Amino acid sequence: MNLPTSLLKWMALMVVCLVFFVGCASNGGFTDSVLPATNTPPQMNSNELAQANAQIASAMSEPARKRFESMLRGEPPPPSEFPFPNIYGEPLHPSPKYVNFYAVDDRYPAYLQCEYDVEEKNYSQSNEPKWFKAALKQVRHYGPTRFPPIKWVAVIINNDAEWTDVSTIDQAHKVGAIFKASEVFDSSHDLSQLVAHAETDRHPFKYDTTQPTPGQQQRWVIVERHAATNNPTTGPK
């Protein structure tokens, strides 16, 4: 799950404070010479703060360490960490069906990935146009400010009723299509017409266990193929 940058910064500050207090306690606890009468903790100087940050970074995995160091440098978060308007399910209350789940792959930042989940025991391709339209309508409802800068909207319809284990993931991702973001957000464009003229892909997704990380294993090959024929960052001119 992607966390908002503000939350990451808060967590980092809390860990810095924790490291400081644990260090003080391990050296004999807090004394009157350490804490003033107001019980306000002393300020760290720049060297102490740098050392505390280094301790935090050393305990992290390589990707997390790089992101933490990037955050300390004041660099903006990657598109994948954008606070998308997703609805997360709980163990007893799974994510709702017929609702988009949004993400961006940092390798393809111009593409908004929308997985539209359905629950159809008797899946019919005749229903796909209305599902594509519903997915695009949800994107349009939120508007461009709720997403990072994008040029394309990639939609995959996933039938949860066909998902049993990792061997059926590819099969469950039934169809995909890519739309111009400018047209999706422009209310003058009829969504039904966008869907009618879209080129669909019957093999839009691949679960690739040869890839090194879980995120890379879930490949939106529809995006990969589209980006390969255009500029991989911005799409066609």
C-alpha cells in the first residue's frame, strides 16, 4: 500500500525521536542535566540528526533506504506514492466490486492504471462496454487533480470470480484498453464513444514470477506494449 508523503515524514520524525530517547535511556536514563525542568527534550544538532537518520536508513531495505534518503533531501515522491482515491478493503469487508483501483508504475509514469473488478460467475463479453464506461466515469468524477500528471488511462477488467490462485491471475484479467487522459477528463467527449473506438487487448496482464519484486511481477503488459511504440515516459507527441 502506498503511504502519503506527509505520513512518511511523520513516521520518520517519530523514529528519530525514538532513536534519541532509547539512546539516552541506554546511557543511564534521563537526569536533570539532560532534561530541563520543563521536561522538554533537547534539540538535536545537525550532526546528531544526521547520525540518527543514518541509523534509521541502515535498518531499512535498499528500496526503502533510497526513498527515505530522497525524502530527507526534499525530493518529491515518485508517482507510485501519490495518494490515490482508492477504497481499501478489510479482512471481513473486502474491497467493493465494480470500483476502480488506481496505481502508477514508476517506469511508466504517463499511464494511470485502473483495475476495474467485477464478480461474474457467468462472464459475458457483452457487458464489457458498460464496465469500461463505468471505469472511465469514475476517473472523470475524480478529475485530474486527484491523480499525478498523466497522458493515458489504462483500464483492465478483472473478474474476481475466476481468481483462485496465482495460476489463474492472467486468466482473470479479461480485457484491457488505453484511453487518452485529456479525453477522459473532458466532459465534452462521450464516454460511450471513447469505449466504442478503443482498441481492446485480450491479454492485458501477466503475473511474471521471473521478475525480482512483487510489484514488477504484476505486469501490465498492455502498458508495456503501448509505451514501447511511443515515448516510454510521455507517450506520443
